[in-house]
Amino acid sequence: MRDHPEAPQGQEDGEPEVWTGRATNRVQWLLAGAGAACMALGIELAVAHPWTSGAVPLVMSVVGCLAAGLLMLYGTIAFVHVAVRINKDSLEIRCGHIGLPRTRIPLSSVVGADFAPRVNPRHWGGWGYRWRPEQGTGVVVRRGEGFVVHLGDGRSFTVTVDDAEAAVRVIRARLGLGTGRPASA
């Protein structure tokens, strides 16, 4: 008889101890480029423009270009990708290159998880960290598959991520809900 090694502690039914996934939206780099162009225009206006035509319109133009550029840059770079990490205790969602905004949901507050085959940014009001009264909270960085976790207080949290079915299986295994094929939300 051959010995079969036991799964590492915290690992059940072949599920990994820590599951990680991510989703990326490369189209948003174009928007980041537009934000950088707005900032460059603001700097160009401030440096190269003759200040003889009046200071107030020029200052308003410079500040407007810089503000629009910064908002576009942060809004796009912060949501170019999302990273999801599921361990034995929690689900953690981090956005963008610096990981902000970051959301940590203890698995003790999760009552269920469903696969969402078609998450569409139009249904959420665009890309980013979103809240809709009828849908709950979501981190939507692209169109496509995602998962929805249902919390004990009636709220829900949707995340677009590659291989969302695997994330649902891992969450359900951690909750002891079974690992059958996830239902579509």
C-alpha cells in the first residue's frame, strides 16, 4: 500500500492555502496617457506662455489642466488592475499599483459566494470602486467574469477577476459550503 501525504494544514479538498488572482484593463493606460498630456499642457502653459494677456485666465487654465491631469492619472492608474488574495481568514482586494483602495473582508462575515459570468462596467457606472444600491459594492476594472460574495448583514461585494470560478470554489471550501460548480449570479 502506498502512503499518500496529507494536505498541508489549512488546505482542504485540494484547494490552495492562499489563492491569488488578478484582472487587468490595458485600455485604461490610454486614459492615463491623456491625463499625462493634460498635465504636460498645464506645465507648458505655465512655463512657455507669455503672461501679458492676464494672469487670472492663465492661472485658471494651468490649474484646470493640472487638476484634470492628476484626477485622470490617479483614477486610471489606481484601477488598471485588481489583485485578490484569499487565505484561511479573509478576502483581500487591492487596487492599482500601490494597492489603494484596499478592502479586507473577514471570511467570518461571508455567508456565500457566486460566480458572475458577465460583469459589465456600464451596469456599475464605469470602472473603479463602485457602489450601487441595487447591486452593493464592486471593484470593476474590466468587462467579464467575476465573483460576488454575500455578507451576513445583507450586503454584497462584486470583484472582476480572472478565474473567478476558482475563487468561488476556494471561498466556499473555506466556509464549508461545498465545492460544487458555482452558481451564476
